[in-house]
Amino acid sequence: MKFLKTREENIEENYLELHYDVVDSETAAVLERLRPALKYIEGTTDGKRVTHPLSAIFYFETVDRKTFGYTKDTCIEVKETLQGIIDDHKDAGFVRISKSCIVNLYKIKRLQGDLNMRTLIYLKNDECLVMNRGYRAEFYEALKNLQGRKKNETN
């Protein structure tokens, strides 16, 4: 199987194309590896039912017993609980950072230490979330696993 990787400037969204004649074991393994990134979540926005790819969600937050997912420019209300989202989609890069918030590790721009042992998480959409210190170990473990996975993918 050939693997071609091309950097394109100014594209709106990253994309992958897979060309095949027959789905053999190698192709099936590639598709299985991509499956977590191709998951979708349903919710409502302005009373309308919408579906968003999980990869577009920056973070989920619970406010007044309602759970909201935030994309670059949209907020959707979802029926799942935060724990349900983590249980179902941990392999898609979601990790808890506070009692009421989980973040997509793939959407983090940078981390910064703060007073009281908290960590500020700056996202790629320029929002800032606060990670409580009780969730640091779990967060850094998930980040370490993600970095290990990325190193294995590039080798």
C-alpha cells in the first residue's frame, strides 16, 4: 500500500482519500484505525436537530444539568452526559478537566500554569478553559498517550 502525505496551504479542512480496488486486511486495518475520528454526535441548535463530527467539537460543558458541545462557531445541546461522552469517545481524544467540562485534546493550542495549581488550556479557537488540579494526572496521562500514539504513527 502506498501512503502519500501532502501539505496544502489555505485549505479549509483537512481531508483523507483512500483509493482501493478491494478491501483487503491492510485496508481494513487503516479504516479501523480511522474509525474513532469519523464518529458523529447528534444534538440540537436553535430547536433544529443537527449532526456534527466529534472531531469538530472543541469541548463539552454541563450547565444546569444540560450538556453542550462547542465547535469553532456553534454551540449544540446534546443528550449525553459528560461521563457518557468520555466512556463512548475517549479514543477520540476527550478527557475531563473539571467536574463540568471535558476537552478535545486535538483542539488544544497551548497550556499555561496558573495560580492555585490550576492549568489554563488555550484552544485553537482562542477560548481559554481552566483545568482543576484534581484532574491533572488523568489529563497529562491522556496527553502522554496521545503523544505516544502520534510518534508511532509517524514512524
